[in-house]
Amino acid sequence: MDEATQFGIHCGFTIPIHDSTGTFAALTFASDERRPLFFRLIDRYDRVLQLIAILFHLHASRKLADGRIVDGVALSRREIECLKWAARGKTAWEIGRILGISRHTAAYHRDNARKKLGVKTAIQAAIRLALSKPSLFT
């Protein structure tokens, strides 16, 4: 609450969201002032706001995970990009140049994906990516 006050939030309505994957999220409707109208609207529309929160969470979860699950493992967009280029035989330096990031950052994302997938080489990780969803690899 103290942190919220530092950002000018003085009252709010938070909706906790628990989904079937065990993920927890929350959506907060906040105001910079304690106004009776704010509380009346919350009271009047609390069920609609809960539905909005659930639907927003569902949409955001799908957007964030879209095309980034490989054999049940979530990879970041950057990890997938680095694996795709590694599968084409590119070095970390070349991947960095292509993506506009440093060689170290490219290697970090490539190796992070490899570790998440539990394989020893970037090529093995790229193969798992290719086999899991061919549409990601094109």
C-alpha cells in the first residue's frame, strides 16, 4: 500500500486471478482520490470487472505464450529467434549482428533456451524447436 501511495494511488479494487495452470495474477482498478463515485461504480460493476479481469488474463496469457511453448517449456521470443539462427549455422556473433544485440546477449539467450530444454547443444535445442512446431521454424 505504501508503494502504491508513492505512485499517487490512494484507493483501488484488486481482482485476484488463479488459472488452471497455477498461475496467479491480479488486475487493479485504481484512483488517485477516494471518491464515492469510484466506490459506487466498483460496487455496481464488480462482477463485470471480474469477468473483464479473467478474460484479459486469458488473452494476455495466450498472447505471451503464443508460439513459445516447446515440449511444454516456455521460451522467450528472443530465445526462439536465437535458436532459429543457430539452426541455420549462425554463431553467437552473427546472431547478435542480425538481431542488433551483442554477441554475449545472443549467446545468453541461445544457452538459456538450451538449458530450459535440457539439452547439451544449441543444435539439439533448435531440433526440438523444429520438431515441436514446424510453423515456428519457418
